[in-house]
Amino acid sequence: MRPFSGSDFVKPVTEGINRAFGAKEPWQVATITATTVLGGVWLWTVICQDENLYIRGKRQFFKCAKKIPAVRRQVETELTKAKNDFEADIKKSNAHLTYTEILPEKGLSKEVILRLVDEHLKTGHYNWRDGRVSGAVYGYKPDLVELVTEVYGKASYTNPLHADLFPGVCKMEAEVVRMACNLFHGNSASCGTMTTGGTESIVMAMKAYRDYAREHKGITRPNIVVPKTVHAAFDKGGQYFNIHVRSVDVDPETYEVDIKKFRRAINRNTILLVGSAPNFPYGTIDDIEAIAALGVKYDIPVHVDACLGSFVVALVRNAGYKLRPFDFEVKGVTSISADTHKYGFAPKGSSVILYSDKKYKDHQFTVTTDWPGGVYGSPTVNGSRAGGIIAACWATMMSFGYDGYLEATKRIVDTARYIERGVRDINGIFIFGKPATSVIALGSNVFDIFRLSDSLCKLGWNLNALQFPSGIHLCVTDMHTQPGVADKFIADVRSCTAEIMKDPGQPVVGKMALYGMAQSIPDRSVIGEVTRLFLHSMYYTPSQK
């Protein structure tokens, strides 16, 4: 069936209006036709936008409302307060440190520099080494740190952009990619590149599929279809590459994407379908087989975001746990993103983007042929890349080996399941969906769940806050497999919940109240402005006098 187009709307309307007005003279017909066509094109343009009328109308309403002087003054007052609060937090955290705003006249000695580094690294409110933090640090072994430090030192000045100078580093990268492809059941045609992290892996895939669709299908107004729970990096990629992101609701029971709604979101401009393995908020895995079947049916590539799952999700079935197929063994899956710096335990700044075929990888590359500086090509966002990170990632994988990763996977998932069982028995809270690997998300229908987060924070725990609906989650890492950590977490959740249940209707106070308040603000652009202020505060230095 031929897709509906603008001419299907304009032509019959024009003919009808000509008949209604009795237009007979050529100039009359031409005038009415031209007016109708222009009006039809305008109406078609208004209606057939990527965003629906309600979303655009709401955004325009709040944009106009903020121009009202009284409203604008109130917004600016609140933004100024937020800015001052953020900077006050930074000042408090770094109160014991001296800011350096001008290069020292003479270089500092090694001893002084190392002492300053130690002072900076001690800054912080949470003890991540004791397993009190959700995610963030996925493993820490002094002997591995010693190894990668030495390896990075040896390779710190290398740059794979200059393949003729550092062919060994390029070989290391190729081997990291090939080993990762094999873990995710890639065949000999599978390929990929390393990147600096999950976000770059994701946006590189989006860039590749945008260019592939433009060249092979002529799509110039691309969109991708994703679950609402997909990582925010897809929204970032949409902003970078002018790709509309069509978000689909998840099932309220399973917290996996609703496949029926997912199918309805696909249209002629869809260049990519996406599923998570697992998603960040709830740790559930979308039905990748169903999504891939849609990809095959409509000839659309399918990307699986396994950045968070990493090598744990790749090996969890081998560790004895059941999991639906999700990787390259599923027909229709064309790419996978996975972070080697998460459950690959490599130093921060390494990830992989993998493809089922090099025809997609070709479009990830950027090539400039007419630059006076010569023919230029680069595989990822960066031109120059840190060979030290590539070498350190390679060394980590070689050090762990398959058995080491399998043992780590079993430790982590065993611990996550143990915590899940313990938390499910606590009255007053529930777990979102069925955690697939290492993320356990908690909610409550009885009290404000951010009260529990606040209570646990006071006991030294640092969990991730979720919104729409309110929740908190713990991302279990190898740090939580240390003796006593899981039991301590369960005990603290139980005691804090019991205390809250004595007066469940009490509202949350303090900073955690902001999370609940933020969800209730209909104008999301205000939340965006506050977020930008927070990001600015990270670069705070005292004002120069």
C-alpha cells in the first residue's frame, strides 16, 4: 500500500473548493488552486511534524508565559537561588583545597604534584571502596590498578590516528573489538571500533544509521523508535545529528517496552529500532527478539544498548541464569554498544560499538578528501585518540580472561539476586519489574520513596534517583560482592523502611524533596535551565578580583 502524502490531501480539497465557488475562468481556478495549495502545504507542515501538536503547543505556551514580567522575575529568582546553592556545595566540598587559576611561574616538583593529586582524590562524601555506591566504580583491585597504570604509562603518548607510527596500538584495538564481538555471538563479518564511553558508542551508531538511510533509502527526516527507558544518550545523539527520537511507553508491570505501541511508532522515516539489555532505570531487558522481528519485517536496523550490561549480560547465561537471546545470535540485530569500563573493569574512558556487517560501520567513519592538509579519515568522534586507554583496556581483558569474567559475572548476579530476594520481603516497598542482571529498582505505593533514599544517604549509601514514576535503584557491582555489604544494605533498607512506615504520609524534606518537586513541574524547560546551572557549577573557580 502506497504511503499517504500531501498531494492526497491538497488535490481533492482544491477540486472541491473550485466546484463550490463555481470557478470557471482560468485565472479564477489558478487563484483558488494556488491559495488552497499554499494553505494545504502550511496545514500539512503544521500537522506532520515529528512532535505532536500537544507537545509543541505546551512548549509554546510556557515559552510565552515566561515572557510575562512577573513570571520571568519569579523564574529568575529561583534560578539564581539554584545557582548559588550549587556553587555553595562545590565550595563546601573543596573548602580544604587551594584553587589554581594561573599557571605556576615555575613548575612544581613530582612530590608536590602527587601530594596535590592525593588531596583532590580524597574529596567526596561517599566511601565507594566499601561498596556503598550504586554503579560508578564497577571493580577495584590494587594489582589490576598497578598493571593498567604501568601499561598506560608505557602507551600514554601513543595515538592510533597515526597508524604508521603505532601499529601495535591499532592491533590492540582490533583485538579488543574482536574479543567483544565473540562474547556477543558475532560471526566473522561482525566488526566495530572502540570509543571513549557508552554515549559515544551510541551516538556513533546513530550517525552511522542516519548516513546509511540517507544514502540507501533517501531518508532526510530520520527518526528512531526507542523505549522511554532507553539511555539519555539517544536523546543527545538526536540533538547532535537532527534525528527525531520517538519514545514508546513501557508495560507498567514488566517495565519492558510495549511491543504493540512500539510497532505503531514505526513509519517511513524510521532509520533505527532500539532495545536495552538492560535499561538503566529498572534493569529490565526489552524483548529484543520481538524488536528484531520488526526490524526484519520493515527492513530497519536494530541496535541493542548493552552499555550497562556489558560483559555481565554477555555471560550471564553461561553463569547459570536464564535470559532471552538479545545479541547477534538474534536475526535482525545489527549493532550492540557495550562499555568495557563497566563490567569489563577497564579504566574509565573505554567502550565498544559493534556491528553485524561493515556496511553499517562504513557510515560511522568520517572522511574528508579535499582538505589542503591531506586526505583525512577518522573512525569515531575524536581524531587523535588516547592509545594509553586502548592499551589499558586490552591489558585488562587479557588479565581477566574468559574465566575471570565468568567468575565476576556469577559473583555480581548472585549478589544482585540475593539483595532482590531480601528486599522483596520488606513490607512497604516493591521492585520494578524483574531485574535481568545487576540493577534493582525500588518503589513504594505507601510512602514517598525519596524518604527511603534520604534515610539511606544518611547511613552512607549513594543510590540513583528515578522519575516518572518515583523510584531509586542500586546497580550492583563487584564492590558489592565484598563480604557483608549485601547483608548490610538489606538490613539498612529494612530498618529505614520500618521507621518510615510508622508515619508513611509524612512528606520528604531536604534535597531529596527536589526530585519529587521536579517531576511535578509541567514546564520541563525550567528543569533544563536548572540542570545547565548545575553543569556550569562543576567548572566553578573563585571570581578573579
